[in-house]
Amino acid sequence: MEELNIPIELISQAQLGKKDSIDSLVAIVWAPLKSYIYRRTLDDNLTEDIVQESILELIKMIGRLQRKDRFWPWLCKIALNKIRIYNRSERRKKAALMSKARRDRRPNKYQEENVAELVNEELKQSVIKAMRQLRLRHREVLALRCYESKSYSQISDEMGCTELGARLLFFRAKKSLAKELARNGLGKGSLLLALVIIGKITAPTKAAAAGVSITAGTMYVGTAATVIGAVASAKGIAVLTAAAAITVSSAVVGPKMAQTPNIDRPGFKANQHVIRPPAKTFEGLEESCYFFPEGINGPVMIRQIQRNEKKNQTYCRRLQNDSMNYYTNGGKVFMNNHRMWAEDLSVHRLPTDPKQLREFLSLMEGKSTEPDYLPCTDTARNLLVTVRRNAQNTNNILETVRHYNVVEEEFFQYDWPEGTKKIDNRDAMHKRGWTYFKITGQINGEEVVGRGRIPLVYQKHRSHYAWLRLKVGAELEIVDSADGAGIYGPNRKLLATYPPGSFMKGLARPWMGLHTIDTIRRDAAEQSIWFQSRYSSGKEKTEVTLSQKHIKLIYAIDMNNDIVEKITFIGSEKNTAAQNVLRISYLQDLDRIPDGFTVPKIRTNSSLSKTAPGIQWLFRLADGTLVK
């Protein structure tokens, strides 16, 4: 569909509220808008509803339109948003049941009015049935390319992806449609015919329907997109995750997940890393997606599923994105305070972990060896790594993908079935997404008092960034904020400066994307500090003991709330556990900013700059060597 040629003056008059101008504007857009919507819904009743709702929204909101030359894209976006809202609502199920009976009894009115004579009814219904099985995103890209003559550059702008992404999405949409056509008894050569039929039955007029044609140029996606798409979807490639390489333990905490519909996921395949096959522990396909918005050393978001391809069902799904921690069970979606952890307390590995780190973790867990594999070392931002494991295959391949705006894509959004019951188990601070905390206790006979703030999800890590102010005795103060970190001595004399976040190591950092028990142990493993893990109260509490020379740090971790409650320092015989404890409490309800919770100001001095100590700062604090 070409851009509508609507006089700017008419839009201006409509914005002033002139009824005749509004009526004229509605008359111009009604048929094209109806065609635009129908090509995405293939449901005449729904189309009529959304047309009317979109027109009402137009009348209500046109006064806010700033760029009159973007009127038509603006109106299309309104309609598309309403389609998406409908697809997520309870009405979808009810409407499907009602409209199916109507469709079985009579031809579609909208189709019949325009092109009843142009195509065979049986063929038409087979094509419509196939098209209805596609995801909205696939129907959208087919409509933009085939019927609205958009270039891939224009499609990338409208769909919020790269131009290569637009080409790849169109390639996959064609393949999905061809697959659905085959299921409906139509052969390999039917794709182009099917697209023409859809174009005709969704055209706004008979004349427009008669003129629908799709050229070879329209169908061309380019060599790169074809190769990427073909390789990514080839049945001969088994994309798998070694159980020991990507630790999604066979006993991840939580009940067995209920069956939910399959998911069709987009992505860009860039390279593959072959790893050794694991032992067969399940049926079907296990898949994990890891997204690193700031690069492999920054926060991570994780999605995990187990899929039975034969039954076209998904058995296990967990999602930890930028704002929430979800899992599904028994047809319900639970929103929890905590991120996933392994029931056997093995440490969560990432596909970006270097070999040395993996080997040390295996040593701590009593494993003989780690699988020989090549980790993903791409340093780019917005990196997506997809790892899969297939129980029926022996070749394991790990995909690395560079993908932008991935948090907005389907595979990092919840997509459970319509009507799924949602149960929010989060407490007040986790619903808020950030909180303040207090530290109290003593070390080596000196009182320790601290205040700080932590974001609990990645979405809040900029607006409510982490900071810490910790006073040890009367003279020593440790501060850490977004601008940097430092240590102050007597009379607030600056003794040393460090990179921001240096003194958050060894503490809970939930916005980084892993459970606190994994964050602490990985902090230790980075510096080859030995550790042991055990449950201390059922499976709701754990103890993690870090050992270095004569000092031990014992962490008490609340697993369900994903926080550190206490750190006990054990050193020489003189220092008993009772004398060396830091207790951490977290503020649930915040009606106002409590006293003492002001962001610390950091002074900088390049001559005093030091490298980040990592979790070692806590050991040095315990043995009195933090400041030399």
C-alpha cells in the first residue's frame, strides 16, 4: 500500500476540531486502513472492530500529532498497537471459538465483497488458514514487503531492527508460510500464489485486487540473509548446550514445568563453537538464551525452555529479563523475588566464561573435568548467545548472535498462552525494583555501620544505581558510587581511589542477572578463592564459605529473596565469629528517603588511583590490610 496523499491543510483543519475536515479525513483513510488491518488479522469481525477503535483514537488524539507529514504511519501504528493488545487479551480465545463456527458456515463477508470471483474458494480458505498460523510479526513483515512495497530499510525503521534483520525476518516469514501451506496440502510452488491470493482478498477495492502482483524482486532477500536464515534453520544442524558447559542443572530449583505452546524465535546466527556432547538426561530440545546488553562482563538476561519438537510443546520455561523473574508451572506464571539456582548448588556457568574459570569451578564442585569448548569472546554490546542441547544428537553447537533491542523482541518478553493465571510472589522492594540497605556489626573489635542502595533489576540500574558508604571504627570510611570508589582515613583524608563498583564485589548484585549465591561464588572463583556451599535451613537458606589463608568468610544467603543476610569473618583464635559479623537488612516500604541515605560524593585523585580489588577487599578488611 502506497503512502496516502492526504493534504496537509486537511489534517491541520481536522486538528482544529472542524467537523467537515474530520469527516473528510475519515472518509479518505477508512478503506486503506481497513485493508491494512485485515492483512494482519485475516478476521473480518475483528477488522471492523479495530477500524472503528482506530478511527475513534484518531479523532481523540489528532490534536497531539506533531508531524503532519507522518499522519499515515502514525495512524497505522495506532491500529497495529490495537491488534497487539487484542492478541494478548482474553477476548482472543472467546472470539476464536465464536468466529470459527461462523467461518465454517459461511464465506467471509469482506473477502466476498471484494474478490469472490478472483480465486477458488477452497484454495482461498486453505491459504487463509495457513496465514492465520503465522506470528503477527511474520504477517506484518509480509504485508509491509509484498503489499505495501516497503524497502528493507523502511521495514527496519518500522519494525525496530537492522536492515539485515528485516531481510532475515522476511526470509523466515516466507519459510514459515511455506511450511503452513504444506500442512494444508499445498505444494512447494504455492508460496507466490498464496501471497497473491492474500493480497487480493485483503485489497480495499476490486480494482486494487485485480492489480495485485508480486515480483521476484520483492521476494529477494539478498545472499547474506538467505545463507544466515538457511543455516540457522537447517535440520541437519543440532544446536545444543553441554550440561556441564552451560549449567542449567538437571535439577534446577522449582517444580516441573507444565506444557505450553511452542515458540518461534528470531535471531542472527553469527558463528558456532563446537563442544563435547553431554550425557543424555532428557527428551527433546533444551535451549537457553543469554543477552549481554553491556558486553560479556556486564549484566545478563536469561531465558530457558525445554521443548518437545514432536508434540510441538514447551515443557519448561524460565525468564529473567530486565524487569522480572518468571517461571511457569501448572498453567500458571509466577513472578518471584529470586533468580534461578541449581538444586544441587552447582554454580551457574555462562557461555562466555573462560576456560580457567570453568576449571576452577569444577574443582570446587568435585568434578574431574570440564568439557573442552571454545567460549564466546565477542566483546560487543548487545550480544545474544543462544545455546541448545538435543538429547537425540551428538554434535553440540553454541550460537553467538549480535542483536540490537533484544529486550523488546519476543524471546525476551513473556509469551505464555492467553488467559494464563499470573501469581505475583514479589515483596514490596522487589516490586519497586530497588531498595536501600543497612549494614551493622563489627570487625576486629571496631564497630561497622553502613548504608547503601541497590537496584534489584537491570531496568533500575541507571535511575537507582548502586552505592555504598561503610564506616569502620572512628576513622576509616569506604565509599562507592556511580562516579567512582574510594577509601578515606582520619579527617576525611583521601587514601585511595578505585573504579566504580569496586566495593560492591562480594555483596548481592541482583541487577547483574544471576542469583546471589552464584554471584558471590563467581566473585571468589575469579580470584581463585576456595569455597564450599551447603543448605542451612531446608532449601530456603544456604551458607557459602570462602577460604583464603587463615581467614574464612561465611555468607548466609536467603535463597527465596535473593539477598545476603549476614557475613561472618573467622580469622585467628583471637577473633571469634561473634566478634566479626556484618548483618545486612533491606528496607521494604519507602514512603520517603530515610535519614542517612544520601548518595556519597566521591573525590578523585589520579595519583591515588588503584586497580579494583574484587572480593579481596573483604579479606583485607578482615586482616587489617585494606589500607597500607
